[in-house]
Amino acid sequence: MSLVSSGLIRQKSYINGKWIGDDSHSLVTITNPANSEEITQVYQLGKNETQTAIEQASKALSPWKKLTASERASVLMQWYELIVKNTDELAELITLEQGKPLAESKGEITYAASFIRWYSEEAKRVYGEVITPHQSDKRLMVVKQPVGVTAAITPWNFPAAMITRKAAAALAAGCTMIVKPAPDTPLTALAMAELADRAGIPAGVFNVICGDAKQIGETLCDNPIVRKLSFTGSTPVGRLLMAQSAKTLKKLSLELGGNAPFIVFNDADIDAAVAGAILCKFRNAGQTCVCANRLYIQADVYDEFAQKLKLAVEKLNVGHGNVEGIDVGPLINSVAIDKVEKHIADALSFGGELLTGGTRQHGEQFEQGNFFEPTIIKNANNKMLIAHEETFGPVAPLFKFDTVEDVIKQANETEFGLAAYFFARDISTVWQVSEALEYGMVGVNTGIISTEVAPFGGVKSSGLGREGGHQGLSEYLETKYICMSI
Ligand code: ADP
């Protein structure tokens, strides 16, 4: 089936099982980052519609949470099946509005769907406790209950997976949810809503609202009916949402920026480290919050690693994501290109040396898109912006280090603490470094760590809470203590 005939391209928001948007709303044009062409236009909703969505999600809560976990799982599995069945169309849509290569988009759909299956299964295994009482005439119990109406605000870099990672846990736990997707990638979110509708998820249980971020965000935060907000995005917006949520004391999950170190020790398998760096740095054109941002290479293997990485990077095919064999697609927009250019110019002004890349991709097919050459900078140092800020683009700066102590100190010298990676074979180095890195996630001898079965999340300014694993489900459950006199 083609994307057009699939009925998955939607322009209206999905609230309480209805498609909302008409001439009274403004329209925003969604463009393809590979060629700047219009894909379609999406109606922009605001405060009133958000209010309606909250009320409807609240009405839908009681019947939804009263279902057994198995009953909710049966509905969610329908959604899972439909997403899997429509993988090709959904992947095409992601590539169209976000730019990533089609193979990566398909991978994202598989990953996105995996959260639905996992939480459908996991919610059947939510256990309470019976506590040995402190008095002979008392019986003490702990039960777990759904948090209630919840909200999610999601980014553009994983337009499908960042929704299911939140919504699957929320819905499986018995919560209802309102999702506000990123303005650059609303179409994947609306397609997910279309499939939720076809799957028979009851009206009001899962809602997607597109429109003014500030208005929708404020309305969700101000309303006491919304008991939890889960956000993935930048640290400044995360801080703002946390402050806005203080009035109603909401539960929060915040998955914010990263500045991941990627460390290669002298005893590492250098070929494996290069392969890990390619995946970890250049996947999604370097636009993931767990992307390697600073590559620290121990002195003895610095030149070997740099040379091998250069060969591998120069083999990467940059181009339109819908063309077979493309490894790196366009960046999301021109602001992203500006940041990459700024980081490179700054690095060169502080003594950095371009090993490969360094400019926009030239050629007729790249002219209308946001393409940038995969880039390596040698002689990186701490004075550079790139050492302190997330680049969110295909630039690998190589720092040289001497000792384990030095590199741990440098790796931790950031306000962020999402993901860190290192390659080493000595078992004491492996333990010592795993424990010393102040990060929520550590990849050892691998550049890819995300999975639905493990807790994803950060420390410090990278946020609060975890998504994935059984920990991700507990974010949507309240603990209730019952004390009974007999
Ligand atoms: P990025 O810079 O990567 O786009 P943002 O943090 O700005 O990251 O965006 C992530 C999500 O947060 C998007 O859905 C965006 O629309 C939303 N967002 C941005 N500003 C606000 C705000 N003031 N209130 C609520 N949501 C916001």
C-alpha cells in the first residue's frame, strides 16, 4: 500500500476519538528537510482544545483503569500489530518529515512498536506488597494504581519512538494521555493516532494535539487534572516545564540534553571502537540525545583510531533518506546547520584540525536540503564550545588523553549526565570506569544501548525519571498504603 492511499497522512489533531481542526484554526506547513518541499499543512490548536482534551482524557480514565491489565494489553497489542503491519508507510512518513534514511526509519518503527508489546506484557506483572504489621490487630498492604491523566511533550528526532516510549507505559498502567508532538514532525504522531483509533483504543484514552507549544504546554502544566508530565527535549524547556508544573505538583519525567563522552583506551579493540563510533556519532546524522559528542582517545592509539575513523567516515553516503544505501540524511532545519557550522569554526579557532568534512554537502541534489558533510576534528581541547555543548550534528571531535583518572575527570566535567560510552578490555578498567562515570547509562564496548527492556534516562541536567524496563512503568503508578484494623 502506498503512503497516500494508507490514510495515514492527517492534518487534524486527534482528541477524544475525533479529528479536530477547521477553518477557524491557522495552518502550518510541514516541509521535507531533504528538499524544503511542502508535504502538507497541519491545523494549529491551542488553549481551548487542550482544555477539552484534558476533560475528555479525564472522562475516559475511569473505564480504562477499571479494565484488567490483560484487557488493556489486548487493545494495545492491536495497536502494536497495526504499527508493525504499516511499518513501510510509517517509515516513509518519518523519512519524509524528519529526513533520516529509510532503513533507520524502519528501525525506529520496530523500536517504537517494541515498547507497546513490552508494556502490554509488563503491566500484567505489577505487584503490591503485604507488610508484616507493627500491631497484632493490623494488616498492612501496598497497592499500585495508575497515576491518572498524563501528558507527553515529544521531540522531532524520534517522531514515533518518543511517543510510544511514554504512551505505551502510561496506557498499559491504566492512565490516559495527551501527546503534544514536535512542530517539525507532527505527521508521524497523527499517523500513530490513526492506528490507535483503528486498533480500538477507546476515545479519550490516547490523544494527539498539534499547535502552539507555549499555550499547550502552559495549559497542560496549569491544570491539576493532569497528574504527570513526561517531556523529552532540551534542558531549558525541561526547566521551564518543571517550574510551570510546580503549581500543581505534578509527577515529572524529563529526558533532556546530553553531552556524551566516548572513550577509547589503549587496550581497546580499535576496529570495534570505530564501528561503535560510526553508529553512536553518525546515526540520525548525529541528532540523538545519546550521540557521542566528545571522543576521548588514549595517546598510544590516537593516530590509529583517527586514521581508521577517517576511512570509515569517508565511506558514509550522504543523501536523501528515501534513496537506497544512504547512511546520513539531512539535518532537521537550517538552525541545526548553523549550530554545526558555529561549533566547527569555533573548534578551528582554538587549534582544531579538520581531518575530513567541515562544510555543507555540495552538489545539485543537496541544494534545497540541510545536508552537512560527516566531519572529524583532531586536536580537540577543552576551550572549544564542542567540549561543553551538544552539537546535535555529524561532527566528531577527537580529544587526546593519558590516564584513566584524567579522562574520567574530563568526561564528568559537564552539567549533563545522560549516556557515556567506552571501549576497553582490562576488567578493572571496565569496572572502575563504569562506576566512575556520572551518567544514567553507560555503554561498554558498544555504541548502541537503547532497548525497551532497560531503563533509559539521565542524571544532573539530563533529567529525571526513566523510560523502558519495569522502571518505566512505575513512573505511571502511584503507591497506595492500606492499613486495616481487624
Ligand atoms: P529542540 O530544540 O530540539 O526542538 P525543544 O525542547 O525546543 O527541543 O522541543 C522539544 C519539544 O518541546 C517540542 O515538542 C516543542 O514544541 C516543545 N516545546 C518547546 N517550547 C515549549 C514550551 N515553552 N512549552 C511547552 N512545550 C515546548
